Amino acid sequence: MDDNTASQETAERETILSVRDLTVGFGPKVVLDNLNLDIYRGEILGFVGASGTGKSVLMRTVLRLLPRRSGTIHILGEDYDSLGEEERMKLDMRLGVLFQHGALFSALTVRENIQLPMREYLDLPKWLMDELALLKIEMVGLAADAADKYPSELSGGMIKRAALARALALDPDLVFLDEPTSGLDPIGAAEFDELIARLRDTLGLTVYMVTHDLDSLFSVCDRIAVLGQKRVLVEGTIEDMLEFDDPWVQSYFRGKRARSIVPQDRSKTSQALRHGLK
């Protein structure tokens, strides 16, 4: 594909998340400085960076959990700051979040955790919420009897899936995943990656995934964005990462723990997981 074709395809994509000139800091410390980022409909974007660079700060700022000093954030074509209360609630319902350690409420069952967003935003009868919770549980690959278990009774992998089911409770358009495979064994991590790709394809999700997992980046991410020096250093495909002349990026993607795979092999093996962005 030549540069003109690539530019044309990028222009034709629908931008789901647009961050422009974002600056975030705490006291005298600036964490993000004039950062720009775009995420397109239907893609899985892997977001990486060294520890302490501000990956979680960016995600929490986009979700309005942290304040920003300047810059604009448009989600699904809307500027949250310009919306009224009702419009903000409607926009919130179109977003789903899976935090790094699941963040399930320990005193609630899996079913009750999944129903929390439904109780907050919707007015549904209990029987319907029960059916919807069971549907989400099945959707993420958990057995039906997991519905009445408490987080303390679940394995790490089951907690991740239950938290994902809660993130999908309101049928969001855009899902934020914070280190979704951390703490999982290689088999469990690979299965979770496959689950994310399958849900993206079947539900039409757009996924913003903060991760350190190279296998996830190679197998399911359509694009990657690298955070460094308080901004996005580079964004693009694995091939773009391998060609980008930056010491940290080269060490990360070509270092001792990098996958021994060449770009052309990767493009062939990932076609089954990627639906293509047009």
C-alpha cells in the first residue's frame, strides 16, 4: 500500500476518540504536554509506554476521572464539556471500562456487579436485569453458575472476564481496557486476546487497550500508539514500530523479550482476527 492510499483510508475512517493538545499535570509536574491521539471506529488500539510515562493518567483524563489543564477531548463526535446533563449521561452509557485488577465490588456477586451500570443508568425490572446479566456472562465465556459467585471465589482469569462483562453491560461503542492480560498465564492471556477480538468483530466495538503484553500487540491490535516524552511518539502498525528510530521503541519491539516474528508473517497470522478498517 502506498502512502497516498494509506492517507486516503485514514481520512475515510470515523474518528471515535480525538484528543488534541492535551496537557495534564499535578502541581509543578507536567505529565502530558500537548498530546494528540486519534482512535478509529472498529479498531483495537494498543497503547504502550514505559512505566511512569502517564498511560493511566491519559486514560483517566479521557474518562474525566482526572482534570486537564488544557486541550480538547471529543468522544463519539461529542465534546463532553459542551453537553447538558442528559446528553452527558447518554454519552457515558456508550463507554465501557475494564480497570487493571477488575475493580469488582467484593460484597456483590458477579451478577450484581454486572447490574450496577444498569441500575445507575436504566430503569429496568429485576427479571430483565437478571437475563441481561446472564447474557453478558455467557458472552465473555463464563459459566452460568458464575453469576452467584463472589469475586473472592473467582480465579484471576474469571475476574477479568466478569469485569469485562460489567464493562459491556450497557452495550457500549468504545471500551477502555487497562492491562487486561496482566496477571494471566500465557494460555489465559491468549484466550482473553481472542475474546477481545471476537467481541470487537461481533459487537462492532472500538477498543482502547493499555498494555505491556507484546503478544497482545502482535496478535490483536490493529494499531499501536507509544507514549513517551509527555506525548505520543509514534502511532501505527507493528511494522511502523519496528521502523521508528527511537531507542525505547526499538528496545521494546526488538529487544531480548520481543517476539521473533517478521512483519510479513505477522500480517498473515493476524488476518483472521482483524476485520480491516475502511
